Amino acid sequence: MPAEPVAPPAVTEDDPGGRTARRLVAVVALAAVLPALYLPGLVHDFFDLKIYMRAMDWWSAGHPLYDYVQPDRVQGALYFTYPPFAALLLRPFALLPLGATIAIFTVLTVVGVVVTTRWLVLPVIRRHGLPPLFSVTVAVLLVLAVESTRETLTFGQINMLLVVLILGDLLYAVPQGRRWAGVGVGLAAALKLFPGIFVLYLLATRRWRAAVVAAVTAALATLLAAAVAPGDSWRFWTHELWATDRVGRTDYTGNQSLFGLLSRITAPDKPSQLPWLLLALLVAGYGLWRAARAARAGDALAGLTLTGLVGGLVSPITWTHHLYWFIPAVVVLLDAALDADRTTVEGARRRRWLLVLAVGTGFVIVYGVVTFQDWGVAPARTDNPAEFIVRNAYVLLSLLLLAVLPARHRVPERSAAPAGNGH
């Protein structure tokens, strides 16, 4: 009699092949969701990058850089708004075909996502014994799913370059006391004004040398731009810097700052400057105080995350693609949840609370505030509480995280390269 076929062994938790199969399915499922999330953003068609390149063409033709303007259906007139040093770096790209520039920006942004995500999650993976390749892959896919990343990619923004400079500085160079610590923050601040908040963070944490290096680096980069384009530099720093109407309507839902929230309350009129200034100073003081405490406890990641959230709140204009800082916030929350003592009632309750907050934050930043909503061109004022929450979701979430984001007591591990644990 022929032998009966032997049934394959049952897949168990101890079966490496079974674990590999499940992980592969999870990765494929996450990757399959990404096209649906990116589909609405394709209408952006690298809109911001095209503005940069047209402005560079205008500038190369001998026109004043900050005279460049183009109409927009929602925002009205849009101008080139970056500092002159950013224009110096962007100008060579105008020599390339637009398609090549788009490809370069897209590839560099994706590389930046992979590199920075690895920096964020590797310390967590090592402390908790998680599978490295699978964990990093899932984390990268989730970061690509977040609205700020989607908007950065589909608009053709430079945000990931700034994130690489800031994280490399504050997770590695500064905690390790490197001689060049502060250069990354300084270059980022010279390219775009938002990262200037991290110079204040260095001062708040008493990293005096790094703060001086950051300030000097930003000043030297700015002076270099002034030497190349003195008239445009003078005009930017004395006039255009203070003209918030050059970057669009402050009440537009995509502006997720405190000033944006107040603008939506008072629209179509602009909010009074004094209440906003007092609120911004209060938030900045509290947030930087918490960030400094986190840094002194050895938690560099929580410190810089809180600082990034502060920057988003107090800046008059904070577009959704600026708000990368929710991503490290989720990492901090998950790390703290994994650290919680599950053998006690209090520890188990804390773990559940942190996991709920991490998952809730993740849901909000993946769904977003503008991707799946057409807010139109009408003033954004509303008396509907639910709509108010949706329109200001990132502002409210930033305020919540500013108050409750945990700061873990860490003894920094000194590593020779950014692949190691930097907090």
C-alpha cells in the first residue's frame, strides 16, 4: 500500500517560518494601504517645488527674488518665502529638467525618512529585544503613511533635509559632546526659520557651546547669502520676514498653529496680535521648560520632540507638512508603554493609557486634517464644535502632548555612529 501523505507541521509561535510569513503579510498589507493614502495628495503635483523652480528662473533672469508671485485658488497670491540661503541651495536645481529635480527631491525625501526612522526606533528595538529588520520596515511604512510625510512628498518640500540635520545634531552630536555639535541646527535655521526654536532649546538645556555653534553657523550661512545677493537679503530680513500674508491665509485649515486656530475663531478678520503673543510666550515657556527637564533626565528624544511641538504651535504659519514632530512623539509613547511595569495595577493602567495615546495620535496624523477634507475657499470660522476640533486637530493634539508626553530617565549610550542609541 502506498504510504499516506504526511501532513505539514502545524505553524506555532516557535516556528521561525511562521513568524516570517506573518511579518511578510503585515509588511505587504501596510505597503498596500499607502497608494490609497497618497492618491488624494497627487493633486498637489509638486506644487511647492514648482514654485521654487519658477522663482529660481525668475531670479536667474535678473528680477528681484522676492518679487516672484503666482496666483492660487485657495491662498490668493503666493510668493517665494524662504531665506536667501535656501535660494542659494535651490538655484542649481533650476538648471536641471523639472522632472529630474522632482525625482531627486522625491528620492532624497524617502532616503531621509528611512534614515531618520531608523535613528528613532533602533534604540527602542535594542532595549526591548524587538526584531530589527521587521520593526524598522514597519516603522518606515508607517512614517510614509503620515500626512506630514505625504504632504512633504507630494508638494516637493524640503522638510526631511531639515529633520535629518536636526535629529543628527540633537540625538547624536550634542549628547556625545562632539566639537561640531550645533552645526546641523544652525544650517537648518538658515534654510528655514522654523528650526530656530532648537537654538532656544540648546540654550534652555545649557548646551552653551552647541548653542553658540548653531547661532554662528546660521549667521555665517546668512552672511554668505548676503554676500551673493545683498539686495534680496536686505529685503528679506527687513521686510518680507514679517509679512505673514506672503505665505497664504492664516485662517486656512492647513495652518495648524496657535495663530491659525485664533484666526479661524475670528475669521474673516485677523486675530489681535497681543493675545496671540501672550499665549505663544506661555506655551513656549512651558514647553521649553518641559523639554529642558527631559534633556536633563537623559531623554534627548523627548526633549527635541517637545521643542518641535512648541515650534509648530508658536510659529504664525505651521503647515501640515511642517509637523513631523508627532512621529517621534509616537515613538516616545510606545517606548514608555513598553517600559511600564505590567506586574502592578498602576503600571498596567499607565501602559494602557500610553498605548491608547500612541494609537490615537497615530490615527490622527495618518488621517490628517487636509488630505480627505475639502475645506474650500470660504473663511474657516465655524460654530460647530465637532468641525472646530477637526479643523484644529493638530493644534489640540500638540497642546495635549506638550502636557502629557513622558520623559524617560535614560543614561545616554555613547556610540561612534548614528546607528547607535543616541538617547
